[in-house]
Amino acid sequence: MAISVITNKNFIKEILEEAREIVNDPKANPIYSAPYLIIISAKDGHITRLEDTACIIENMSLKATDLEIGSCYIRGMFERFDKDARFIKKLNIEKNFYPVHGLILGYPKTELKGKNHKIKTNFID
Ligand SMILES: Cc1cc2nc3c(=O)[nH]c(=O)nc-3n(C[C@H](O)[C@H](O)[C@H](O)COP(=O)(O)O)c2cc1C
């Protein structure tokens, strides 16, 4: 796995522009103008790359929430990129590693509030 923490605004813009080209929508904003972007990459075809990535992102999201920093898991944008996406070369990650998913971070405009999820749970004795 590889973690790329991107604080460079121009690079985030470049990634966003490339994503806009793919969906042919110059106004698409899949990262909601967030100021920080973390990309988790994995070795090509690694069998548990999705699970590994999700675990890392969940841990980062929990810590961000603890620090009162807003975060959002970003899957959609990354799943549209091909292996030859221009920005990948600039991530400076190992050969044969490719972005899986990402996490955006930023200070929220309003207070963070969790939802009261109700997931049906069965107890089988
Ligand atoms: C695996 C995964 C991928 C997600 N990808 C995106 C995404 O690409 N864009 C987005 O806006 N939110 C994405 N989310 C966030 C969800 O849409 C949702 O806001 C988040 O899971 C919180 O759920 P809740 O609002 O029901 O608590 C993703 C969440 C997960 C778990």
C-alpha cells in the first residue's frame, strides 16, 4: 500500500481537471473543493486492495472526526481513472502501484453530526 498526502492546491486542481475530462463535465466537483486529498494506492491486482484501502480510510476518517476535521471517502472519482492517468506519475509511488480510493479533508462549515444508523442485527443463539 502507499499513502499520498496532497496539500498542493495546484496538484489537487490537476487531478480534478483530469477527472472532469473523463466525465466530460467541466463543472464536476467530485471532491467538493476540499483543500486536502489523501490517495491510497495498492499494487496492481492485489487481492485485498479494496478492503485494505477501506480500512486505512476508515481509520483516517475516525481520527479526523476526533480532531473535528471533516472528511469524505472518495471512491467514484478514482474508479474512473485508467492506469495511464497523468497524475499517477506525479504521485511518486512504486512501479505497478495504482490509486484505489481517496479521502478528502477540510474544516467543516457547520458542526459535524453523526447519523443514528439503524442496521438490522440478528442474534442467533
Ligand atoms: C466505500 C465508500 C465509498 C464512498 N465513495 C464516495 C464518493 O465517491 N463520493 C462521495 O461523495 N461519498 C462517498 N462515500 C461516502 C458516502 O456517500 C457516505 O456519505 C458516507 O459513507 C457516510 O454515510 P452516512 O451519511 O450514511 O453516515 C463513500 C463511502 C464509502 C464507505
